[in-house]
Amino acid sequence: MQISSESVKVGHPDIVADSIAANIIAAILKEEKKIGLTIDNMPHCGIEVFLGKGLCVVGGEVSTRAYIDIEKSVRETVVSLGYTDSAVGLNGHSMGILNTIIPQSGDINIGTRENMGKYCEIGAGDQGIIYGFACNETPELLPLPYVLVNRMMRAFENCGSPVFSPDGKGQVTVEYDDKWVPRRVATVLMSNAIDYRHVPDAARGDVESQAKKIALDCLRDWVDGKTEFLFNPTGEWQAVNSCSAADSGVTGRKLVVQLYGGYPGAQLGGGAIVNKSPEKVDCSAAFGSRYVAKNIVAAGLAKKCSVQLAYAIGIARPISIYVNTFDTGTVPDERLAVIIKETFELTPRGMIEKFSLLNGDLYRRLPKTFFLDDYPWEKTDMVETLKKKVSK
């Protein structure tokens, strides 16, 4: 049995779009903090970004007391990702930028403000069905293919060689036994735009071996003599034909990559995440549900766990909680759902406070990875509480 996961570099056009949106929200939060930011007066953002052929369109809804120079934020983000020359597919200094942002709908706003709306509470910014997942395959309690392919993409980003331009993708296939225990990496796929300005003609044949070495160094514990390595399978990917010069970039289009890598049982719900303020449960509950699932697995209550949370716009608490431990749980899934409801604060206010989601620095980090970092929702600080609940 083989399972594959995909990941992309932060220079991939979809992640560039995510990064632009996330950095705009981070800038708003920074300015709001200067004038007294609280959960009760927080800004509300749902920002969409489209990239195509040297043009960036920024749209969506924003309600804030702060002034943000959108064009400056876009350019700074794109330049910081290494796009400073059209020879690598995009130039942050000269790209066109169109700002079409509008204020948040008043009908939505009343449902996300304390003492307003039908329920007079900070309710969910929209309806949504969100999934969190964890398993015991890795110390991070994430699927091994997901961990390995993300490790490889970070290695390519940090390799320091100008040969490998910002845009790139990867895929890792892991072989499992019939008990779902990972055994080895069967296939490694590396696709990266190459900036041939830094490759002498005589060294063109060495680029693939350089890429393989980067992959080997970070996957060494799992590869063997039979592992297949594939690099730029079409035979060519020039940097000038990368990023938005060759493909569009859109916010939220890499959710499978950013969440659980398409691992079986790790479902995808909700919508885009990094382009929204955290009263929108697509954002906050994506982290809240992961936090719950991870603590369940860390507490030894299951080897694998999926948690579904469902919300209604304007209502704070989940309207349903569903748990699936794939027959690996030590207690019935229905009982775990009751314990979750009793134990975890899964309202927008509760998750914003618990995970410090008004911290702009978190937003700047999110497009790269949602989980493989020291984020507050990656803590396993509810393990003892869960064990006590189960033992009663």
C-alpha cells in the first residue's frame, strides 16, 4: 500500500497569493494594535488575491479602523519571496496591482459583534464544516508523507542556491504495510523552476544531482536503494516560465497541501484560511479542530482521529461535533464527542484567545505551514485533562 502527499514552495503562485492576503491582515492587526486592539473591536477581513501575468488583483471585504497601504504590502510580500526580476516569473517592483477591496457586509457584521445580532455574541463569521486530524505516525502527530514532503520543500527553499528559483513543487510516496505502519519512501518527485543564468552550459547536467542531494539530505532515514527519484519530469522548467508568468495564483487553492496532504481519512472542509480574520471559523476552527484531534491522539485515546466541527453564522458554539477514530479509539467515538463539547472552548472568542489569533506574526508564518511549527494549536496541554475525563 502506497500513500502520496504533495507540497509546494512558498514561491508557488497560489502560496504567493495566500502570503499577500496574510501579510495584509498582519499589517492591519499591527496598526490596530497601536490604537487598542481587542476581540470586541477587532477588524474583519476576507481578502481574495489573484495573480496572473504580472498583475495582482486584491479584493474581498475589510472593515478596519487602520489605514494600510495595500500596494506597498503587496510589493513587499512578493519581493520578500524572491521575486525581484521577471526572469524568475514575477517582479514585485514592477508588477501591476489593482485594489478592489470593499467593507464587510453590515448583515454579517452584526453577527460577529458582542451585544449585537440575534444572539448578542461574537458568533461565527459564516457557516462552515471544518475538519481537524491527527495520527501517531510521527512525533508531530501528522501523517508521515505530509511531514516528509513539507520537510523537502523547506529544504529546497533554504538551500541557498540561486539555481533553484522560488517556484517549486514536490511529492513523496510512502509505502505502508497491511497494518498501516510506514516502512519506506517509494518515490520522490521534485519539480523546481531553474534559473539558468546561474548554470554554466557545462554544468546543466549537474542540476538534477543537486536536487537529488537536497532531497536525500532531508529524507535519508526513509529512502533506500529502491527509492525512485524524479526531477522535472517534462525535462525542462525554466524560471522565466514560472510563477504567474506561466500559471495563475489564487488564495485558498492549496488547502489540501497546507492541511493534511490528502492523507486518507483527513478530510477537507471549510474554505480558505490565511486570508480571513479569525472570527471566520474557516480560519480559527481549522486550528481548533486540529488542536482537539492532536490532544486526543497525544493522550493515547486513539491512534488516528478526525474531528468535524460545524458552525452557523452568528452562533458562537459548534452546532455539531463528530469524531472518527477509525476503530483505533480506546473509548467510543460518541463519548469523545461529548467530552470535546464539555472540555474545549470552540467558540470564535475562545479560539482567538487560546491561540493568540490577533497576533499578526502568526499570519505571516501561516502560508508556509499550518502545523509544523511552534503554533499555540500544536500544543498538547489538554492531555491530562482528557485522561481524567475518560477515567471518570
